[in-house]
Amino acid sequence: MDNNQLKTTVIIVEDELIQSLYLRKMLESLGFNVIDTSTEGRDSIEKALSLKPDFITMDIQLSDDVDGIDATHEIQKKIAIPVLYITGNTDLMHSKRIKQTQYIEVLPKPVSKAEIKAALKKAWFVEKSVA
């Protein structure tokens, strides 16, 4: 069995390429298997429903007309996948909408490896993936 098949899987949804690469590097260094990335809300819905990751990192502002909160709603209508929001949009309007989803945490950009690890530890993923 491939070692990646044993790791907790994640999809990164982020419209900024540099941020996406940075998140990939951090998550992989924590022992997670990044199975795909997306820059668009609609695409992220399709990928999540198809690949069924253990969790998703989700930006709010994406490159199409479906934002990260709406994408999360659509995904979670069909399958219970927890979401870790990593975003620059932490205003009251977005906060109210986020609270209507099943989420792990909302982390403001720029995010550190320690913040991601602490948030995921609360959701049991770190213990499952990282010794």
C-alpha cells in the first residue's frame, strides 16, 4: 500500500497561486496528502464531491462567481467534509455566513504552520496524521 493512501487527504481551494503553493508545502510537511487544488468555487465543489477528501482548506474570495462559503454550503449539502477557512475576509458579513457551515476554524491570512497545526489538532487530524 502506498504511504500516501494512509495519510489524511486534503484539497486546497485558493485563487492565489503563491498562497496555494505555500499551503501545500505546509500541509505536506505536517504529513497530509494534498490530493488536489482549485482556484474556483464551482470546480472545488466537483472535486470535493468526486475525491471526498478528509478536509478542505477554503479561501472565501475565489476566481469565479461562487465564493468559498457558497462552495462549502454546496459540498456539505451532499457530503460532510469539514472546512478550514484560510482567508483575508474576516469581516462581520462573512463571519455570519461562515457560521452557517461546518468548519474547523477561520484563520486570517497570512497563516503560519503553527496556526494550521493548532486548528487541525482541535479537529483530530494532526493526531491521525502526524506522530
